[in-house]
Amino acid sequence: MANLFDTENAPTSEPTEVTVGSYIQWKRPDLAADYPTASYSLIYILRVRGGGATEITFTAAEIAGEYVVQIPSATSAGWTAGEYHWQAEIQRTSDSSRILVSRGDITIKPDLDDNNTDPR
């Protein structure tokens, strides 16, 4: 198994499942050619299914000319487990205009290492 902390080994698409309290990483090298990281940002918005108010947002970093999402364990530890819809937006730096580039669904699983988690 490859070292998943290494950016070189990061998946090249969004995950469909993550765990609360885990380090989460992926990259979108396909977007940088059309939207250079010097002029644009890649922003993700996650919204809990069922109309709740829970929303998670984060911005991809630029690493070696690619958009790379790196979410530290300490950040995901504050997330609420559940089913979420997500969308990825490219935002133009010059005027903050944005376009939708992809969307999907993700399951955020509870951390079984947390003594307050009921695994049922």
C-alpha cells in the first residue's frame, strides 16, 4: 500500500466516504490546465442531506501546480457524521465569480475510536 500522506499518492477524485477525525486528501490535476492556480481557487461546499443547516466548506491548496485538498485530522474531528451532498466550484480571483465544476455525494462515517460513538 502506498503512503496516503504523500501528495504523490493522493487519489485524483473526490472520495465517496470519509471518517470523522481522519486525515483526508485528494487532488484534481485535471482542473489546473483550464483554471491555473495563480488565477483561480477550487472551493468545496458540503451540505447535509435532508435540509439541515450543517455545511462544511474548504478550499484546495496549490501544490506543484495542482489543486490538492488536504484536511487535517483536527479539522475533520469537528465534522458531524451523516450523508452529504457536495459541490466543487472554481472561483476567479480577480472578481470572485464562480462556476460549478462538479458535484456528488459523500458519507461521513463516525470515528469508532471515539468513546462517545455508538456503532449500531
